[in-house]
Amino acid sequence: MASPDTSPDTAEISLPQGQYRGNWIRLRTLVLLRWGAICGQLSALVVAGQIYGLQLEYGACLFVIGLSVISNLITGFVFPESKRLNEVENLAMVLFDLLQLGALLYITGGLHNPFSILIVGPATVSALALSARMTLFVGSTAIVLVTLLAEFHLPLRTADGQILEVAQVFLFGNWLAIVIAVIFLGIYSRWIVNEMHSMSDALQATQMALAREQKLTDLGGVVAAAAHELGTPLATIKLTSAELMDELEDQPELAEDARLIRDQADRCRDILRSMGRAGKDDLHMRQAPLSTVVEEAAEPHRDRGIEIHFSHGDGDTPPPAILRRPELIHGLRNLVQNAVDFARSEVRVESRWTEDTISVRILDDGRGFSQTALGRIGDPFMRRRWSFSESQERPGYEGMGLGLFIAKTLLERTGAELIFANGNTPAAEMKDGAHPGLRGAIVEVTWPRRLIDAREGDNALRPGRNIPFV
């Protein structure tokens, strides 16, 4: 259990990763934003000319703004409003806006124009919508553009012909501020949006895993009900075939057919019994002893070459009955699976209970959690680099942390608190103060007893009315 990893259940879930989210942006959204920018640019020209009397190349300014208008009109006629842009098309849109703004700033004073700060906008949008490589390209283009504008531009003139310009120290300050803003806001926006995308993907995977576990639970109940209902007709077929065998002793061929019917009835009974182990979905099957639920969660991993040992309580009191909630079972199963993946030979699963709490502790004899990752366990898509020897020992387990994220999210939904530690962790950090014997990784899950106790507490099952079978 050396590192967070993706369970088999979650490894097959196909999720749209962050680098593909650029395909989700509608053309209509960018067109509307561009119309807003066009209105702002025209308003600035009107204010500059009518109120402040600045002498600008209004013809050139209107030509540059007109290019944006023509671009919007063409895209509106050629493409449907619902069109979603791929990454290259998004890059083209952002670059067009960046170059259009650069041309407008060149005509209106370059960095002496206070609106030069707006050049940060397209670079920030690229960080939110494009891949890291294309974001770097747009950011570099913005920095080159602002550097050129510091030296090459048409001057701003007042009504009496005076040139408006800021001191060189302020010009350098404006250039430096814009460059820093492009870099900082690009990294900041990229970091935040990646975090949001990762959390969104992981939560979606959690919901899919929980839905699948709920379907399996429901299916088990349906199969168990079918097994129960078919028990009587199968018994009747077996009894009748046995009587036919006695009556057809003098007709070997017919007796053999009767024997075949009896054998197939036994086979149907065995198949239904194996399929219906999960039990019928009634009040009794929605609860089970803590030991039964824990062993049910670990069952898929008991034949993988790692010894799983169970320890339930101190032997003086029977284990409490708890709710068989799908998220609880699936969460514990992911934790056991992660322990088995990284154990050398042994995994130990311990359950304990008091009047107020119920806890399950999962220990293994592996390498333990990485110290650098220990504080971030439970974060989705957390990667760790492995050495060559470690990757050979556990091929395919680079890990994204999604399995433990799902387990942590599902168990916390039931009211549990999780502690991740290694076998050399001081005993004071563990809930009951006991120091485990294994030196690998430890996961301790603790619930307030009132939340999962099936007999008492907030979610206790109330006696229901028995429904006769028809």
C-alpha cells in the first residue's frame, strides 16, 4: 500500500480529461465576448474624440475594429450557433483577438495608452481554455507584442498637438507589470482550472462507481428473490423425477431421461444459490454484522496471492449490526484492494467498536505511503514518480489517487473519518492508541456508531410489515 492508486473499478471509467475541455467551448460564447469588446473599443474612441479631443487615426482604428465585426458576421453566417470549437480553432480565435488589440494599441499610443493592460485578457483566456503548450504560445506572443508596443507605436496627441506620453520609468513599469500579469495570471488561472477539472472528473467517477455498486446490490436482491421463488417448483420437479425413476426401472431409456431431469434441477438450484448470495432486498438484508460487511467488502481480493487476516473485536461481545450501504462496502473494498496491491505477503483487517464509535483498520506489510504524498492522500489525480526498480516491481501502478479519492469520498459520505499513516507512526496519532504490528501502510476508518448502527441511532432500521409471496 505504498501509494494511492486507481482501483480496477475506477480504472475502466472513461472521463473527459482537462486537455480536451477546449472542445466544450461554444463559438457563440466567444462571438458574444468579441461583440462586447467591439462595443467597448468604439465607446473608448467616442470618449477620446468627443470629450478629451484626442487626435487619433480614427480611420485606421475603425478599420481594425471593422475586422472584428466582419469576423463575427462571417462566423455567424457560416457556422451554427451550437458549434463547439476544437483546440486549434480556439487558439485561432484567441490569437485574432490578441493581434487585433495589439494593432489598436499601436495606433493609439502603445503602452502610453492606459488600456494596454487589456492585453492580459486573451492570455488569461488561453490559460482557461487551451492546453499548456498553446497557453505558453499565446503568453509568449503577448509578451513579444507588449515589448514591441513599448518601442513602436503612433503617438497620442491632444487637440492642440501636444504628445501625451508617460515618463520612461513609468513606461518600463507598465511593461514589467503587464509581463508579470501575463505570467502570473496565466499560471494562476491554469492551476485553478486544472484543480477544478480534476475534482469534477473525480467526483463524476465517484458517482459512477456508487451507481454501479448500487446496481450490483439491487441485482443481487433480484437474483436472490428469483432463487427463493424458484425453489418450490425446482423441488417439485426433483421429487417428480425421482418418482418417475422408480416407476421406470424396467425402461432404462426413460429412466435415464428422468435422471437427467433431476440432475438439471439440482444444477439450477446450485446456480441460483451461488447467484443469490447477496440476499433478498428486504429489511433483514439491508443490515448485517460488522464482521460480515467487512469480509464481504474484502471478498473479491482474497484470491490474489496475499493473505488477508480478519480480527473482529475482543471476542467478549458480538459485532454490532450495521447498514449494508453500497458506498460503505465499495469504499472499504477500494481500501482493501489498495492494500493488497502493495502488500508483500499479508494484509490485516481489524474491526473494533465501542458504545460511541465503530472503526475498521486496514494494515499491510508493504513499503508504506510515500512521506511526500502522505499529507495529500485522498486528492484526485495525484501522481507520484517511481524509480525504475519500483516500476518493475509494480508495473502499471503509477497511480492517480482516484481509487483512494473515491473510497475517501464515499466513506466520508457515510459520516466516517479517515486517517492515513505508516506502521512507524506514533501510537498517539491512532484513534485507540494501539500500535499496529505491521510496518506498512495503515488506513483507519472511524464512524460515530449512531450513523451506521442498524439497531440504534439516527439511521436504525424500523421493523416493517412482512409481504407474502404470491
